[in-house]
Amino acid sequence: MSGFDGNNNLYIGYSDKIHDPAVQSALKKNKIAAFIFFILLILAPIVISIIISIKNDDNGAVAVGFGVSAIFFVFNVVYFLINKTKRQYDGVVVKKYTERKHRGGDNRGYMTYQVVELRTDSGRKKKISGTVNPWYDYLHEGDKVRYYPQFNNYYEKYDKSNDSYVYCPVCMSKNSLNDDICKRCKVPVIK
């Protein structure tokens, strides 16, 4: 739980606000919105192919639409199953670096990725990587962190006492440690 430790240091510890009803309600709303998007993503190719089929008097378009929908469906089910197996863990930031990767193909150039490498309490290596990675500037070598799988890519820092901001687990907005409520989605700030 965040707050004062024995040395009067503010914002040290993992927050219990992650379980706040407002945060959990926002998480549930995000999951419902993602499910609706999933359904629309599956139905869109079918509807578009039916419209094309009727307009062009071509029944082959419907088969293509169903095929594309099936591919979207399988991809999303696999993504859901992979995310469902993710578990909460604690770890320590061991390294930060940038790496350039070839984008593939001819004349596509390179992309620069910002990488934060963690070592979990169980000894496993984890990487947080992206071309735009908010954790790259926020986390520092030696920081203890907790990963929350129920949120999309959210890490809470154990010691926030030297920080001026934290990220919202629901909308990933940057919020001042002085704020109690996220300026964007209005859930309690995790501090």
C-alpha cells in the first residue's frame, strides 16, 4: 500500500487503489468496448462482401468476406487466449537500451525500439519494447515494479517518491502525483 514508510517517505509501496471499484468498473467498460469492437471486426467483412455481392451480382465476394472474418476471428481468439495466460508478477528493471531493427523488404529502413528489460522475482527475463515506449523514460535501472495483466501493459513502480507523475492503468494518461483522480478517465490515480 502506498503511503508513508517508517522513514516518512511518501509514495513507497504498491497501491491498493488498483482494486478500487472505480478502477475495476472502468476496466470492465474497456473489456465490453473491446468485445463490441471484436464483434464489429468480425461482422464488417461479411456485411461489406454481401453489399458488394448484391451490387455486382457476384456470389464469390460473400465467400471472401466469410474467409476474412474467419481469419479475424481466429487471430482474436488466439490473442485473447495468450492474454488470458498472463499472470501478475513483481520484478526489477535490470537494463534499458535502444535497438535498431530492420523493417523488412526493400528500402524500408530501420526502426528504433526503446527496450526496458526486467528480471522477475522468479528469475525470468521480460522485455517492454516499443518505438514509443512510455515506460522507457519512467522506469530506471534498479526500480522494483509490479506488472498487472488485467490492464493493457501496465507496470506500477514500488518507489514513486522521486517521481512527479504516474500513469493511469486504464487510459495510460500521465497524471501528477498531486492528483487524486485521473484527469482523462476520472479513476483514482495509482500512487
